Amino acid sequence: MTSFLSAQRGPISALLGGLGLLILALVLLQRSVRRAGGWRVVRRRLAREVRQTAAAFVRPVRRWWRYRRRLQLLRRLLADPQTWSAVETALCDVPAPGRQPYAAIVSGGSVGVYLTGAPSAAPDDPAWTADEDDPSLWWTPIDPAAPGGAGPVLVAAGVEDLRGGAVFLDLAAGPATHATTGDERTALALVQSVAAQLEVRQPDGTVTIGPGVHPRFEGATTTTATEFLISAGVPDTIRPDIRTVRLGGARGHARLLVADRAGLVRPLGTPLVLDVTPLPRSVARALGTIPPAPRRPAPGPALDEDAFVALLDNLPPQRTAPTAPPPRTSTAPPVPALPVPAPPVPALPATAPPATAPPAAVPAATAPPVAAPAAAALAAATAAGPARPPVSPRVADAGEPPAGGSGEDEFDEPGPTALGVSASLVGGARAATRGELP
């Protein structure tokens, strides 16, 4: 026995040492478990760590499979004309008065329409049903024979991250500007995909792509935009009716789409969460098979001159106020004007009254003539007519010419009057009586 123990001393020592270490480890483990809260808490923590470790290895594989599945979904729906027609018909025919549709989702053979405004009652049309989780989302089955509509301007914006359906945005609804902000890489992928779809679906010359949108395309001047403009940053002055998809911030009334590093885009004010990761490649693969948008009705021909005259002839008569009759005119011959008689000249007395005092002698050089000068003065007074009326003090003070006058003879010497002629004749008679005239 002693020889056996001596021969097995090494293994026995190792076994005893191992048992001691095991007991020490169990003691330390028990102490640690007690400090952590017990064995139940430790088991939960261990299970969570195992799940997280497994998810870390499985998440890339799962994301890759989800990416492939959504890539095939978008590629199939983008190349299907019935999908575009069904979405356009649903946006045009949704029975929601007072609420505007701004987006649609295609999933599982149905089309869902997102509506603005507060949630209302269930739709009256039996073909439409409200979503149980989101009352602002109404569903309807896809109609293969849907004619489509020319009102919406649809673009595929990605896949709804929670529901897994393809989302189409209507650029004609809401603000005229859609601005994508946030992560530059994700925002640029969305803007480039939208630009490619508009360029394919819309008529030639209606889409303008500015500089900075694509590295291999220089871009055109933003001032030449006609209907749609895709720009990087705030463009130059454009018309307010132009629909703009902008990379970066916006000013004024705009719809903001915030992008993050995970490839998700969230339109502010909506319940949408868009996965735009498979969008660029799906658009690139289906670019040649995307159907064009329905043509809008062209404006009518210009109204020519004959049509304008015919239109004026067909207008109803306008009611006008009655006009007063013209004044009645007399047909009697005009009455000739009568000459104005001259004022009477006072008669000269036969004999002059006796003078009380002899008047002063009149010089011969200044004495007025008697016969011929008096007759000439009387004839001039008769031909001149009546004297001019006196001027009122106000008119004289204002410096205005008297009525009936020209205003140019203001400083002329007044002509002879009948009173002046009579005085001259009387003076001459008195002088003749006294014998003072030569």
C-alpha cells in the first residue's frame, strides 16, 4: 500500500490540487452570484448576452437578405405599369373630402393611401377600409384595369421599414419644395433616384437637373427650369409654381425629409419611415422599363379673330342705364340784333345865364374852337357809343382787366364823352358872349 501511494504520489497530488481549485472557484462564484443578486439574475444576464452575441453575427446576414428582398420588390413594382396606374387611380378616387392624399403604399395586393388632416370616420365606400393601427391610412384592393390619372406626380421613395411595402410620394401634393436634409450620403441617394424617375416618366424638357446633383453630370442653369427642378442647395430665383426636389435645407414652405446614417428617411409630420437603401439600384435596373406618366391635357388652340368675333356676337346684351333725351332745339329763324341807340346829347341853352363875376380871360393859344371842333367832338362821342361801365374796387385792386375790355389800354387816355363835349360847348358859348374869342 505504501509502495502504491509512493508510486502514485504525482497523480494524487495533481488530483487533490485540482479539487482544491474547484472548491475555491465554486466559493468565489457563489460569492459573486450573491453580490450580483442571485442565480436568477445571473441566468437572465447570461441569456441576454448570448442573444446579443448571436444577433451580432446574424444581423448582417439578415440585413443582406432583407435588402435583396426589398430590391426585388421595388424592381418588380417599378417595371409594372399596372402598379403605377393603380396608385394613380387610388390617389385620385380616395373618398376623403376635405383631406388630401400625399403618398401611397403597395403591399400584399392592396394600395394604401396616406391622408393629411385629423383622422376621420371610416370611409363610406365599401371598397376602402381604414388601417387598424393608423387611421390616416386607407386601404383598397389593386384594380388591374385601373385607368390611372394625370393629376399625381408619382415617384418611388423606398420601402416602408415597418410594413415592408413600396412607398410612392406624390410631388404634386402639398408644398412645391421637397427638401432632403440629414445624412448627406442617404439624402444624395434619394435625390438622385427621384431625379432619374422624373427624367424618365415626365415629358422631355420639363425636368431640369442643376449642378451638384450627380458627380458625372455638370447640370443646367436653374433659371431655365419649366416644371420640375432638382437642385443641390437653394437655387436661384425661380417661378413659385415649379416643383423642386432639393438636396439640403429649404426656405419658406417646404416638406422636409430627414435622412440618417442607417439609410432611413423620415418625412416630418408623417408616420412614414422609408428605407432608401435598395432604391438607387432598383431604379437603375428598372430604368428602361419604367412606364411614362399619363399626359396632362394640352391647352386648347389660341382663339383667332373670327372665333373672337363670334364669341362677342353670342354674348348676352348688357343692361345700361336709360339716357336723357337730347334738348329740343327751335327751328325759328334767328332774330337780327338791334343796334344800340346812342345816349341823348343834352340841348344847349339859347342864352347863357348872366355871370355874377367876370371869369378870367382865356389865352388865345389854349382857347377851344367853337364851330368845327365842337361838331367833330360831338360826332366822335356819338360813334363811340355808350360809356364803359365802372370797374368795381375789388377788380381794380386785383389788377384784372375790366369785363369787356382787353386789358391792354390800362394806361390809355380815355376818349371824349358826351358830358365833356357839353362842357366844352358851354365854355365856348360863354367866351363868345363876352367877346373874348378872336
